[in-house]
Amino acid sequence: MAATTIVFDLDGTLIDTAPDLIDTLNVVFAREGLPPVAYETARNLIGGGAKAMIARGIEAEGCTIAPAKRELMFTDFIAHYTAHVADRSQPFPGLIDALDALAARDCRFAVCTNKLEGLSVLLLEKLKLADRFEAICGQDTFRIQKPDPEILRRTIAAAVQPEFRSSPSISATANGPCPNTGRTASSAISTNYQPRSPPFFPHNDDGAMLYG
């Protein structure tokens, strides 16, 4: 029987990254003379990548900032966050045991996130979890961002067939046969920090879905 590929979102699913993301947001805001965003408010801003978080934070403050300035804030955010990516971020309780139990059932794992790939890999390396995942794919890996389901399909293909990452012409579906690998069963898991929305990634015959 083919191994099952389980795809996880990262922020708010595998790792509680809120403390470091919120700290970074407020550092950037302070440099621009903006007041800090309260922690509980800022948790709901996470999701969709740093640009989306900054935009939501600006909106929450009731401010108007020019696009060029937002780009500078984004650059500042990435620089600071890279240096502090795992200061306070930790795996959620029970994660390690869950991965161990699933691995014992011959499951393989991948990450599909709107975080930049380099930051995702860096975070998981610092937490000594990166080697558990066959593929760690971000919004820049395939230049596709959730909720486009194609990023999930390509992440699954990359986990099953590593050379897929350098072959963008290959188009693999989550529930169909992948080239040279045969059929693969897949599931996707995501919770993140925002209020639960309807599932948008139905992608295999048994009804597995990814929530964004």
C-alpha cells in the first residue's frame, strides 16, 4: 500500500509562531511611529504571509500608508523576523508525539504555507523539525499562494517525488497518479490563527480537506 502523505500548514498548526510574528510587527510599527497592536488582536492578523499581516495591522490602527512605504515595512519585517524567527516560537503541545505516531504508520509529511520558504525552513531547522518533512513549500516555492489549490498539489508532488521541484512543467493532482510514483493517498491539516472558514482544498476521494 502506498504511503500516505500528510500536508500541514505551518503557522498556528504545527508551530505557535504568534509571539515572534507579533513582536516583529510591533517592532516595525514602532519604527514607523505607529502604536503597537495588542497581542490578542494581532493573533487574528496572522495568515496569508507578512504582507497580509502588515496590511491588516495598518487597517486595525486606522492608518493610511502608501504602497511604497508598505514595501519598506515588509522588507524591514523580513529582516527582523529572520533574526528572531524562533525566539519564542514553539511546537504546539502533542505535536512531536503525533508525528512519531503517524511516522510509525509509514506516513510522510510535508508543509504547505504562505510563509516564505526560506523562513519556513529556517524556523523548522531551529526547532530541529525540518528533517521530518519531505517537502517544505512556501508562497515563493512555486510562486503560488493559498488559497490557490495548485500549491497544495505541487507540495504533495514534491513530497512524493523530490525532483518535481525543479520541473515546473509537471502538473500533479493530489488524488491522481504522480509520474513515476503511482497513486498516492493524501491528507491536509491546517488550523492557523484566524476564525475557521469553510474548507477550500477538497482534494481526495475520502473527503480530506485543508482549512485556510
